[in-house]
Amino acid sequence: NAGVTQTPKFRVLKTGQSMTLLCAQDMNHEYMYWYRQDPGMGLRLIHYSVGEGTTAKGEVPDGYNVSRLKKQNFLLGLESAAPSQTSVYFCASVSAGLSGNTIYFGEGSWLTVV
Amino acid sequence: DAKTTQPTSMDCAEGRAANLPCNHSTISGNEYVYWYRQIHSQGPQYIIHGLKNNETNEMASLIITEDRKSSTLILPHATLRDTAVYYCIVRVRDNYGQNFVFGPGTRLSVLP
């Protein structure tokens, strides 16, 4: 998955702690997305952004905040982590345009909240 | 938003063609259909996408029905490395931009 990098790859948090996941892409893509994937399920959209300084809620936004201060970075924050947020988080990016464009995914960030 | 439905699981013999169906009956005219696959818990890997016409690339073929309510991904000669979860994804445009809706996926097992 060249071009989309997620950090950290693994993290264990205690309930109530906060943390930030960083997604960085070097393809000059306008759109960026944060998904979560729970065991046996598909990816569900948390938040997304269509450009620097803009964000929008997805299907499961509660408990998360995001920021897109720079075009290449999309940050996902957990202000007060809960066990229900234990999941694998994937970031994705895609260029804007009228025709279908390939979505590029990161390798995932495994988060465990105890 | 358009949604997709897929079989939960499928088996295929190694060397045979794997045909994975997807129903997207609520798709609208400007929405693309994408197929991705996920091996173990790695990041999803792009396979192919299309709007109206059938598409083919080095990995697979995508057959879209004329009414666009369903499609089939074809892996012409499945190998053991094709064992994965396959997702049929709809690209949805909204007033804000675009996002991608994942279905639950089909777990394809390629058997020796």
C-alpha cells in the first residue's frame, strides 16, 4: 500500500486515555478517510475530509474527532478511549475527479482499549 | 446511500474460475462499483472498478448487468493466494464530496 502511512501500528490504551492516530499520504490526494473494522465485519466510515481544513462525519463518528490541517495528513483523535473503540483502524485516500479513481489504503492501526 | 449485499462465503477449486456476485439494487446512475479484497487483516487491496461497461484487467474481470443492479467479479484462474475477503464497494457522491460504502464482504476460500 505505497503512499498511505499510518502511525502507530499498534497501541494499547487504558479506558479514559486519549490518543491520536496519524495518517499521511504523499500522493497529493484531496480526499482522505478514516474507517474502523471490527472482527468479522466490513469497514465502517468514521470521518472523512475532502480537503485541507474540512471534515465530515461518516457512519460511526461518535467518540472520535478529526483534523486536516495539512493536505497530506489526516488525524484521528480519541479524547476518552472506551473498550468499544477496540478495533483496527484504516486510513484511505483518493484523488478527486469525475472518473473512478483508485482508493489507497494504509496497512491499519490495531488499537486495544482495556 | 446505495448499499451492497454479497454472499457470506464461497469456495472455489484451485485453477477454476471464481465468480463472486454482488447486489447493488439501489445504485444510482453516477455511482461506481469497486471491488477490493482483504487478506487476513491487511489493508484492502484494489482489484477493479466500473460504472456501466464490463471491465477487465490483469487481476480480474467485472461484469455489470445492464440495469446496473448487480455485478460479478471473476477471478479467471483462482490460486490459493486468492483466499481472502472480497468487498463490493459503492462510490457515493454527496453534497460534500464522495465516500465509499463497504458491504460485509464474501469470504472466498480457494481449495487445493
